[in-house]
Amino acid sequence: MAGRRAEAMLGRPGKEVIKMPAEMLTEHERTASQTAPATSLQDDELRRWARKHVERVHRLKRDAAVYVLGMVALTAVWALVQ
């Protein structure tokens, strides 16, 4: 009760009402499609960094595979020479 009296004295309503816009519905109660938001500068920068990172990872995997194959070939040649 004390809480209600304090609200009445302060002139605040008991419950806060938030007005929300009603969604526009199309046939079969599906919401209308919305346009995709424009990408921001941070998204573009993040994409650029991600692409460079993927390229670096692919290059590392390729270089590691070439190294392993080279070592196998070198070992085989060494074994044949001995």
C-alpha cells in the first residue's frame, strides 16, 4: 500500500504503458518483407579483415602441405642415395 500512495503523491501512474506500432500484415498473416539494412563502415572493415584472414589461413595450409610433400620427397631421395 505504501508504494501506491507514494506513486499517487508523485503523480506517476501505477503501470507504464509503452506504445508499439502494429505490424503491417499481408495476406495469410505474414509480415511484410523489410529491406536489408545498409552495411556500416565497421561491417565493411570486418569483412575485409575476415577475407584477409581466410587468405592467410589458406596460404598457411598450402605452405604446410608443400613442406610435408617436399620432406617426403627429400627423405625418399636420401634413402635411395644411401
